[in-house]
Amino acid sequence: MTELFLSVGQFHKIKHMLQKFLNAKKATNDKDTLLAVQGIIEDEVKQAMTHIHSVDNILTELFHVSDATSAELFLMQLKQHVSPFPTPELTDIKKLFKKEKKLKLPALEDVDFKETLYLSWADVGTNKQYIILAKNDEFHPLSGVVDAKHIKGVCAFCKRHSTTRLFTTKKKVSGDLYVKNSQYICIDSTQCNLNLTEIDVLEEWVEKMEK
């Protein structure tokens, strides 16, 4: 049985560092410069993988990657050890969003759960977006209204420049009093997931809305 010792975020961190390494190799042949880049990559990877005993082996293999073909092979082998986002049943999703009378369900068969830190899908008909986090063996839902207007900006989740739209959540405080919270997030949640190495910002947002 294959050991699942990497989180999705750690896998994404390694992918980002691998791209940084290949970009440096393409940009210069100076050994000192490349060694400096390797040092930075090593520090970042070890900081993200403090409890993983095989991190030195992973770094050794990463620094032996020489081109796109060997990079793809390295990542394909590494991906076997990624612990995926837990796949929810459609019945679970319905329970999470039980207040939604006409809930549009996601196409789970299209999701790569080894590349997913948060599950998200939109309903164009109602301008609503749904998000599910998985933490401590529990699913945590979040839903909000998305603006039709698209702008180039920085996503609140992945912190990358992308095409974004305003995502607004609403929490009932008391009676008819509600508190709204809005952030610009990536329109493409699949790409947003690929950009993510940590889920802290989104977890904090969900936690705040659940209280």
C-alpha cells in the first residue's frame, strides 16, 4: 500500500519550488547563483515539510530534474503519496447546504482530489458560489453571492494576480440584522487550488462565518 505522507498543500509547494528551480536553470549557468537558489528552495520545502522524514530524498530528486519530461515524471511519482481531499457524497453536500432549496450539485467526477484544498462550484443561474473545506475529519460549508463583473486583481485565497470577482457571504447576527463579508477571489477555483499551498485564510473565514 502506497504511503500517503504529503498534503495537497505540500505537494503544491514542491511543484512551485520545482518550477522556480527550472526557471533558474534556464536563466543562468552560474553555479553560485544556482546553489543560492537551491538553498532558498531547500529552506522553503523543509519549512513546509517539518515532519516528513523523506524530505531530503525529495529534494535530492528535485535537484536532479533537468527538463519538462523529468519534471513530469518526478511529480507523477510524488503525487502517488499525496493524501487527497476527502470525497464527499452528494447526500453529504445536500446536508451541508440544506437551506438551499434548489442546490446545484458539483460534478465530482471532474475533480482531481489530489490537487484540491477546497471544493468549490458556482451556480450561474443564481449567481451563488459554494465552498467546502475539510478539517478535523469534518466538512465545513460556505456559500456566497458572486458579482457578475470580472476584474484583474489579487485573489484573497491564493494571493495571486488573476481574473477575480467579488464573493460576498452573509451571516445572521440577530433578528433581521446581517453582517456581510466580501472578498475578491479567483473565478477559476481549479487554478486557485493549484496556486494554494496553505488554506489558512479560507479556514479563518469559514470559522468566522460559522460562529
